Amino acid sequence: MVDTILAADGLCKHYYLGGQKIDIINDVSLAIGKGEFVVIAGNSGSGKTTLLSILAGLDLPSSGRITIAGRDITGLTEDQLAPLRNGLTGFVFQAFHLIPSLNALENIMFPAEIKKDPQAREKAEKLLDQVGLLPRRKNFPEQLSGGEQQRVAICRALINRPEIIFADEPTGNLDSSNSEGIIRLLLDLHDDRRTTLVIATHSQALASRADREIRLHDGRITDDNRVKL
Ligand SMILES: Nc1ncnc2c1ncn2[C@@H]1O[C@H](COP(=O)(O)OP(=O)(O)OP(=O)(O)O)[C@@H](O)[C@H]1O
Ligand SMILES: [Mg+2]
């Protein structure tokens, strides 16, 4: 039995729109083992992004609890979450924009510099090279295409070698060859470092490589199959 690194218990999320309660996530409980590669699948609107944001501690559930590496993160303040975010977890979310005043290399180095990592530059250059963007290292975000910005954001999420990576459609804006590059980068981390991957995606190419696919429908888990383990 693998150690559980991420657990959710009875998660619910609802919104009120025009006085009407809308249930988005309905009683979701799950346990993800250290080193697992989990894909969250489901139709558009099924609640993937919402669930991922809650699991990653970026959004609060209406009820339920989340434990990461044995720590109950439910109700932690932003200040209490900050060290967790800069070490244990990494995120690739579309809403997480790059810093406009920093170039590609500096954006990637930033989380490592906060941790005073003397190898920040070296690690950032290696990551840029792995996603084929070393020649663009001095470009500022507005001088990069959408897909290039996405690849820089992925490198930034990886630089501190987090134990868990949460990603929302990490290959969403990319052509097949760049998608393949990102999939390789994530799989290498998974294989070499036992990095836990929790990825919401419509991509069959990604899902077919996962250990496990959790399928959502109307905010409920309808399938949870461990493909490989
Ligand atoms: N702030 C909000 N207020 C009200 N409803 C919301 C809000 N955010 C999301 N929703 C609704 O929650 C549902 C789930 O949204 P979510 O973004 O999690 O879906 P998804 O599975 O990620 O879809 P996609 O595949 O299109 O990205 C949708 O029906 C959406 O309209
Ligand atoms: Mg989504």
C-alpha cells in the first residue's frame, strides 16, 4: 500500500446565483498515493477545474476537508499556505499569469530565488532547454506566444521540484509536438523523482499514460480506475 499524500473527505462546493443554490462539487472523497499519476477527466462543466483548485488549496470548499502530506490545509490562511505552495506543491493553472516585468528566465527562477537556491539560474536554463525555449529566455511574457507562456509557467511550477504537481489542461494550447514535450517532462519527473501528478485534462494522450483516471460527472466521481498500479 502506497502512502497517501493527498486526501479529500466529503468535499462540496456550491455557488448562489440569483438566489438559487448551484451544486458544483458533490461529496467528493478520494485518496491519492505518493508518486501516483492521476488524471481528472470529465465533460466540460463537470467540475474538473473547480475540484483541482480546491485540492490544490487555491479555492475553498463549501464543506469537507483536505489533507496534504498529513497536514490538514482546510482553513489555513494565505500566510500559512505560502511555504506549502513554494515547496511541496506546484501549479500549472491558466489563471496563474507570469510576472510581466520579468523575462522568461527570471520568471522561472523566481520561486527558486525566494528559497535562496544558489542553482536557480542553472535549473531554470535546464528547464527552458527541455521545453525548447532557451533561445527565448530573454523575452518578456508579452513577447511570447500563448503556448510559449504556458511552457514557461510549467517550468516555473517545476523549478522547486515539488512533490505534487497540480495542472489544469497543461497541454491545452499546444500543438502535438510541444504537447509531447510537456508530457515527457512531467513523465520524467514522475518516473525519476516519484513526483505525484494530478492533472485535469480532456487529452486522451495524457490520460492513456496515467496510473489512474478519476472521472467526474456533474461534480461527482462516477469512475475511478487504477489503470497501471
Ligand atoms: N464562480 C462561479 N460561479 C458560479 N458557477 C461557477 C463558477 N465557477 C464555475 N462555475 C460552474 O461550475 C461548473 C464547473 O466548472 P469547471 O470550470 O470546474 O468545469 P470543468 O470541468 O473544468 O470544465 P472545462 O472542461 O470546460 O474546463 C460549470 O458549470 C461552471 O459554470
Ligand atoms: Mg476546466
